[in-house]
Amino acid sequence: MNKERRKIIKDVVAKLDDAHAKLEEVYEAEQEAIENMPENLRYSTKGEEREEIADNIEEHISAVDSLRCELEEIAGSA
């Protein structure tokens, strides 16, 4: 891989780092909101929906992290 393509991948990795950080902020805020919900709402359909959303965000954080690691490996080994 030439320097130009390697730089492009490194730029993508940097953007993924930013996306990862922003998703973590959203996830933490959502978790805090869930924790602060009254118990009757927390265990209602609305609370379950918020838990599911938080779980999905957490899965996407993991996916972004995996992609970032793979791209770093590609850029470093090429």
C-alpha cells in the first residue's frame, strides 16, 4: 500500500476515534437517564425500549472499535 492510501486509512481511523468517543458519550448519557428513571417507568415498555437502545449503541461502539483496530492493522502492515 502506498503512503497516500495509508494516510487515507489513518484519516478514517481518526474519524472512527471521534465517532467512538461521541457514541460513548451518548451511551453514558442514555445509561444515566435510565438509572435516573423512576422504577415504575424503568421497568415499563418505555424503560425497556431505552435499555434496548442503549444496548444497540453499545454494540455499535464495539463494532466501530473493531473496525478501527482492523484498519490500523491494515495501515500498519502495508
